[in-house]
Amino acid sequence: MNKTYKVQWTLNAKGDLLNIVAYIKEESPTIAREIYQKIKDKANSSNLFPLKGRVVPELQKEGITMYRELISSPWRIIYKMDNDTVYIMAIFDSRQNVEDLLLQKLLSSSMLTNRSNL
């Protein structure tokens, strides 16, 4: 029987998702709802197979391998595992150059997850 992992969204990731939806909602509320659900479903799918996502290439170059990502095109859902919990850390538009932003956000979010139970 497969183990099921708990999925927790960091405040940073929640904010990323809400910003994406708010931006799209200006053009189409219907598409915004669809994208919201698509991203949430993809992120929550990590509860069954958290290792299915690849290690984030930009971080791997820096020797950081604890973060993985799922793609819900064009968005990259960044997460990490800790015991029986998958923490959704950030969501980025893959069309952007996100290397520096990614490092900054993940280091900030990592500190938050260590201080609070999300």
C-alpha cells in the first residue's frame, strides 16, 4: 500500500497562486478559476508520489537538491519533503528567468516553515 503524504502550502506559495489568479481574472474570471484548480490539483498530487517531481535545475547547479518541482505549464510548482509532509514552497511562471528570485523566495519560505506549523 502506498504512503500518503500531507500537503501543506506555505504563505509564500499561497500568495503566488493568488497573484497568478488575480492577474488572469482581469481578463477572464472563468479561465482564472480553471487555472487555480489546475495548479491546486497538480500540487496536491504530490501527496501520493512526492519524488515524481524533478530536482529544481537552477538550485541543483548550486548544490541544493532538497527542492523538487512539478510542471503545470507554464507554471512551476516548487516543493520540498519533510518526513510525511510535502511543503508547497512557491509557484513561478516558467517563462521568467527565476533563478535569483527562486533562491530568495525558497530561503525565506524555508525559514517560515521551520518556525510555524502551516
